[in-house]
Amino acid sequence: MTEFPHLLAPLDLGHVTLPNRVLMGSMHTGLEETGDWNRVATFYAERAAGEVALMVTGGMAPNREGGVFAGAAGLFTDRDIANHRIVTGRVHDAGGRIAMQILHAGRYAYSPECVAPSALKSPISPFAPRALDAQGIEKQIADIVTAAARAREAGYDGVEVMGSEGYFLNQFLVTHTNRREDDWGGSYANRMRLPVEVVRRVRAAVGPDFIIIYRISLIDLIPDGSSWPEVVELARAIEGAGASILNTGIGWHEARVPTIATSVPRRAFAWVTKKLMGEVTIPIITSNRINTPEVAEAVLAEGCADMVSMARPFLADAQFVAKARTGRAAQIAPCIACNQACLDHTFSGKLTSCLVNPRACHETELVIAPAATPLSVGVVGAGPAGLAAALTAAARGHRVTLYDKAAEVGGQLNLAKQVPGKEEFHGLTAYFATMVAAAGITLRLGVAVGEDDLASHDTVIIATGVLPRDPAIPGQDLPHVRSYIDVLRGAPVGPRVAVIGAGGIGFDVAEYLVTGESPTESLHDWLAEWGVADPDEARGGLAPAGPQPAAPLRQVTLLQRKAEKLGRRLGKTTGWIHRAALQMKGVEMIGGVNYDRIDADGLHVSFGEGHENPRLIAADTIVLCAGQVPARRLADALIARGRAVYVIGGADVAAELDAKRAIDQGTRVAAAL
Ligand code: NAP
Ligand code: SF4
């Protein structure tokens, strides 16, 4: 008897039966653009072997003008078809199924050639689109249909027609982006003509025994978005046009509501999908912030959907479904929804990977093979770098002892757990603890390791982490000045606070100080905080009254010396959320300061080289978040004795250290031992 009966139930689609209810949602990995199709195929084949029922590729452009960026992958020529066949062949050999997503970006295409229903520039693109004429629209339909036919020829099991997230088809649906007065605009019947026509003609081209998934936007989260009756009308028309499955999308890319970030509550939008259940007879898929089999099972058991889409969780762990099926759910590496190695990479033009799994999209290059000679490996420091090194070394057959002076594994991840909106770090540290035990690693906690304690190991890896940087501000020794470590461990803090340093930790501490109950733990509060309403009551699901954040717990001022916008260096796809969250709580953000001194009244700052415009930031508590320096004492002592050691993570380089770099480095060092 499985723990996950709904998740692992087969799904009959008529011409084919899927073995379970899990779809790997579309992700742009950047792999196709490398031109290394063996690498693309290996990525998907590993996930097929992990038993996911159906995968959707990253978006493939149907033509040049529809590509998300210039040079975006597509299926344009016979050579493209041959390349895609490498992928579909390997997926089928591994027992999986794969559909190709057809993504026409419309006005979101990062190119001066972009096209759209109307010549209205998107707020997230520098390019104004060209409004298509009727002939131009026919060309777009024909290109999408051709892409679907080629996908079939390339061996795909189906296609997903991307109709959500504010892309081309979605742009026709709403007056926000469609101001046409011809057959493709005006009334809703006209505005929905394009997506319906696309699905009808794709079905005619591919025949009955081919999966067509249509991704429908359920809640646009933009002004003048679709009303709920319009969504239902479209869903029925898409079913009538021949779609096999409705996948669901939440929010346009230009929406100012977070939809997948870690501070979004788990399964935050499953209630919207549930509203559509019963309106059509084809299966409906729900998505967004579903990252464990337990959550997925609950969503299905409660009748929110027929199937669950997870995308990033398959970067974190290719074996997600297989582990759930075989009673190893606790061993699934959890996606913490940080975006740091996936979407942030995509939007910086880098290859996707995963913070918790550096092998994601690097399967052919980062190989963890059995060691030729098993060694005794001592790893000092059980933070992310040390944990990754220890687990990788153990997976290769080395005998590993992991030391930490703390009473639990996780290092600084245990501080991150305290921050409202970062609750996913609980799951990550629990996963690491489970894996350390499962891997047979000897764990020595509560041990301050000295040089002599490591003599018996063949190899020593030092992952002792970081120490807070001393900012050397006059008055910093006063009792109302605290380090972020004390604060996140619960030290008392007064009602007015100045936070020195606005890096990731300064922002986290400010959020911790202004937030009472974490809205991430209460869907009701979170929806109110970000102004999300039932789409039955408000077009596009935007509450007419706007965001209603809870009152801040404290008056906080966040400061930095750099004369630039605070938070500019935070995650590319998440920085705006942190800034918006603090702004909603009235946090004052000040850049370009000199820290002149601290006294009983608070923090005295000034501006410019001449220390002009002196100002007192009145504060009961001052919190130091001024970055870190490597904790290298042990490493340096061993090196001084002539011992060869590997130094990784913050102990190696503390500047801008984050868990992504730490885990990647730890994994790579141990993979090469
Ligand atoms: P950080 O990002 O390097 O920021 C350090 C802050 O301290 C900066 O605002 C810096 O600004 C200030 N600073 C540096 N030297 C100073 C000095 N001598 N006196 C006063 N202020 C000084 O480091 P962090 O905030 O400690 O975070 C460490 C790493 O953890 C970050 O790289 C971050 O990526 C990671 N992290 C990530 C997240 C996340 O959400 N992704 C969250 C937390 C931490 P000025 O030099 O302009 O004053
Ligand atoms: Fe999830 Fe973060 Fe990995 Fe992306 S990088 S898949 S968000 S854990």
C-alpha cells in the first residue's frame, strides 16, 4: 500500500495511459542552445528513469519572431528534427514520455522583431511589438501548427501549447494587450479566437493519437485580466477544439505578485484550479509551489486537480517519483523555490542548474562515479559545503566522518530557517540529516575539532564557514548593538532598529524584524498581503483594494554604504519581491551612507567624502549585517603543519558566499577525490 495513492494512480488519456499523476512542467534550461543534444537527452532521460509520467520540454519557438530571445531553440529545419529525435529516443528507452512545448512569446520576445495583437510595449521588455495584420496572424497560426507536426515527426508524445503567463496567445485574450477591432479583438468571442483556432488546427495536423496540452491562464494577476466566466468559456472551447489536457498557469510575467518564489505558500493557487474542476471533462493539471509528494497527494486527494505539475522539483531530484513510490520520500532533495540556480541563471543567460543539486543540467559533466580507492575522509563543518562534500564522497564509497561544533547539521541554513518566508530551509536541513544517516556517514556533532583529531584521515576537507565581518564602527561595542546571528537566534530587539548592511542577510534580518506571523504559513494572510482575490470577484484576481499588508512589528531602517539602489544585487528574479515586501512594511532604505558612530541615541550617519548632511537614525537596537570573512583558523593551522587540505565554501571565499556556491564546490571537490 503506497502513501500516495492519488499521486501514483494511472491516468487514462484514451490512446495512452500515464502511469501516475505527475507532470514535469516546462523549464527553460538553456541546454538546447548549447547544441550538445547528448547533454539535453541525458537531462531528460535521467528524469524519465525517475518515473515521472510525462515531461514537457522548455519552450520551443515556432518561428524567429516568436522566440523568447534571439537564437532561442525551436524546430525549424530537418536537422532540428534529427536533434530532437536524440532526446525523444533516449526518453522512450528510459520508459518515459515527453511533450514539446510550443512557446510563442509575442510581446515578451526579447527582440525588436517581436509581434503582438497590438503595438503595446510590455513593462518588462525594452521592445515595442509590431501589431500583426490578419495575414500576419495566419502566419503565426501556420507556424505553430507546423511546429506541432514537426514535434510529432521528431518522436514526441505530444505538445504543450503555451497559452498562459502573458505570452502571445494570452495577449490576445485580454483588453490589457489586445486593442484590435477586427475578428481577433473586441468581443471575448473574438479575443479567444486565436488560441481556440490554434488548438483546432494543431489537432487536425497531428491526428487523434497525440497528446495536446493547453496551458491556460487561470488568474492573470494583471489589471484588466480575464474574468472567471471568460476563463471557463475558454477552457470549454479549448476542450472542444481537441485538447487532451488543460495545464494551468498563474500570473503573467509582468504581474507584481510573486507566484513561485519561496515566500509563496505551498500549493498557494491549487484553490484556483479547483474552481475549474467539473467545468470540462478533460484532465486538469495544477501547479505552483508544490514540491513534496505529501503536498501533491493532498492537492489531488482534495479534488483540486487530476494531475500535478512540478518543474523545479525535478531539477532538485530526478528520482522524485521513484523515491515517493518506494517509500523514500524523506530522501527526495527538496526544491526550496529559491530560483538562485535555475531562473536567476536563465535570466542572466547562464545554463540552469539547481542549488541543492549541482548535477542538474550538468549530468554529463559532473559525474559521481565509484572511487577507485576508498579513502578515509574527514570533513570539518556540516554547513552546505561540508554536507555536499560528505554526501558526495560517501556516495562514491569513501569512509566519511563529518564533524561540526554545533549540535545539528546545516550551519547557516539553520539561521535562514528563522526568516519569515524561508520556511523551506526546514525541509532542506531535514533532508540533509536524513541523507547523512542513510549514507552511513559517521557524524560527530558538538565537537570542536583540533589539528590532531584529523591525523587519521587520508583526506581532510575544511568547510568551517564564515565569521561576521568587523565593520569597525565607533560605538559598536555598546550593549544595544547586536550581530545578525544573535538576532536570528532570538536576542531581544527594541521597537526602532537600524540594520547595517543590505546584502542578502540585511534584507533577511529586516524582514524578520518587521514580520509577525509569517504570511507564508497562512494562505489567507498571504493572499491579502499581496492583494490576490478570487477571480470570480475581481478580474484577473487582483483585489480592488490592492495589497493589505499586516502592520510592521517594528520601525526598521536598512542601510548600506554603496550609493546604489538597495537590493540591486539580490536574486535577479526574487530581489523585487524582497524590496516590495520591505516597502510594504514601511522599511526606510538608505544608500550611500558613512557610519560615523553609534551612541545611546542610535546610529549617526553622513553622506559623501566630506561627511555631509549628518543624520541620526534613532534606534533602540543596531544590527550588524556587514558581510562575512572566512573562518580559516583550522585550515591555516593544518597547512602550516604541511598537511594538504581542501578548503571549501565560506572558509575558502566568504565574499558573496551563498549556499549555491558552497554546495556546488563541495560536490565538485568530493567528486574529484
Ligand atoms: P553580502 O551580500 O556580501 O552583504 C554585505 C553587506 O555588508 C553589504 O550590504 C555591504 O554593503 C555591507 N558591508 C560590507 N563591508 C562592510 C563594512 N566594512 N562595514 C559596513 N558594511 C559593510 O553579505 P551578507 O548579506 O552577509 O550575505 C552573505 C551571502 O549570503 C550573500 O552573498 C548572499 O548571497 C547570501 N544570502 C543570500 C540570501 C538570499 O536570499 N539569496 C539571503 C541571505 C544571504 P556596503 O559595502 O555598500 O556597505
Ligand atoms: Fe528549486 Fe532553488 Fe533548485 Fe531552482 S535552484 S530548482 S528553486 S532549489
